[in-house]
Amino acid sequence: MFQPNYKITHKILKDIAHIEAAKEIIENSPLIPSYERKFKDEALIRAVHYSTHIEGNPLNFSDAKKVLEGKAEDLVARERDINDIINYRNVLKYIENIQKAPIDEKTILTIHKVVMDKILTSEKSGKFRLEKVAVRNSKTKEISFTPPKAEEVGKLVQDFILWLSSQEAKETFPVLKAGISHYELARIHPFVDGNKRSGAFAFIWFLKKAKSKKSRNINPGALTALTLLVAESNPKHKDQMVALITQILK
């Protein structure tokens, strides 16, 4: 069975304390319903735009807003870029509706299928990869990481899911468990494309299942944007990234 290898440091405990303190402040802050609706709509547009932009989508904020408002016909853009934005919105809605769903292979595959709808073919969307893949440096194009072999993917995912159902996982703090899950899915790299995005949404799903975050305050889109921001950052800048996110959550 999968066994995560990590160490809880004083800094991790301090960061978790900051997150919990910020969470309490946000959850107990009153908000007028009319403002809440407006803020949610704006947050959705911004979260979808910045999340897809990090992944290389060239559409700007105004373009993303038009797509989400159903006005994509007014744009001169690639169909893939438009579908990318639509899929992000759809997977956020999907996550909202599966809080009671079990953490299993089917749900992970469905998340990927929604994320990559009309971007990958039906043979690859929502299905584990059957081929070798490599993660390359976006600038130098050199291979920076070689994921496990395709024939090992199914077993690795099952081992990971088995751990999530273990007593150890149930006793692990939700933020840590979500982080471990995001890391392990990225390491396994179960799909030919869309691994980072699927891992980010799984991260949000695990947090929401644990009721660590409430959609009324920090919605899944905002958490996804933060997750992808960390994923794209230079490991050397980890401390700065943690400080930035902690400040945002305050």
C-alpha cells in the first residue's frame, strides 16, 4: 500500500495554524447576500482566467468573461482555448455536487474527463494513459521528471486510494492529506495530459470533503488558482509562496 513520506516540521505546524486562524475569521465574517453573489461571480471569472492562463491559455480576462457569459461567438480564438475555460467552470460545478461521493478511481477519472472534455479524444479523456510520458522544463525542454511506466499506473492509483481510506489518512490533517494527494497524483502522472489540472481539482475536492473550506468564502476556483500557482513556482521560492498565500488568506 502507498505510504507517504513526509515530516511535520515546526514551520508546517505554524503554517497550518495560520490557515486555521484565517479560516475562522473568513467563515465568521458577515456578508450581505447581494454582495456575496456579485463577489462569487467575479471570483469565478478571475479564478478560471488565471488558472487557465497559468496553463498557457492566451485568452485575457475579458475574453474569459465572454466565454463564461455564453458570448464565445464574439471571439476570434482557438476552440481548445474556449473549451479550456468552459471545462474549468464545469469541473468546479461537478466538485460542488460530489461531496458525498466516495474517493475512488471512477471519480478521479470523471474529474479528468470533465477537465479535458473536447480537448483530448474520447480514447484518452477520463482514461489512464497507455503510453510513456515525460515532464519537460518549459524553457530548456529537458526532461525534468520521468513518471512511472504506463502499466504501473492502475496499481499505483489503487494503492493511493487504499491509503486514503486508511485510518492513518483519516487521522491526517485535511490540508496535509490534500497536499499529499496532489503530490502523489502528479508523481503518478496517470494521464497523457491534464495531470496538473486534475490533481489541482482533486486537491480542492479532498479539502471540501473534509469540510476544511467552505464554498461560501474561498470557492474552489480561488483554491485552484492558488494550487496551480504553487505548482508552477520555482521550488527555491517555496518560503515566499507560503508567505504569499498565508497573507492572502488573512
